[in-house]
Amino acid sequence: MGFDQKGAVVIRISRGANGRWDVSENDVEDPLASFDDKQDACDYANKLTTTKEGATVLMLDEGNPASTQSQNTAQ
């Protein structure tokens, strides 16, 4: 079963309830993957953007009020 996604893909990196770094897509509650190391989560999220045109990475770091974003502009 599938569905059409509308709008830009946003890959979110945030601290999960378990203290690990979760990577999720758009507003989906369940993470695609969880990592102990923040850099591993960032690497994984950046690799995902290469498979999804126009995808953006959003870092939600509660220790830093200014979240960071990067966008895949490769076509």
C-alpha cells in the first residue's frame, strides 16, 4: 500500500526518548534509524538526501536553539 507525498521531503535529526539520535522523514513519528552518535545520524541523513530530490536535513538539537538545515540541490 502506498501514498503520494506532497511537498518537500524533510529528514529530521533529533534526540529520541531513549537518548539516541533519531532520523525520521517528514512528520512520521517512528524513526527510520537511531544512532548513539550524533555524527552517525548526520551521515545517514545526508546519504538519504542523495536519494530524494530536493530533500532537506533539519537538525533539532535541544542544546542549540538555532536548528540547522542543509538542502540537497544536486539534480
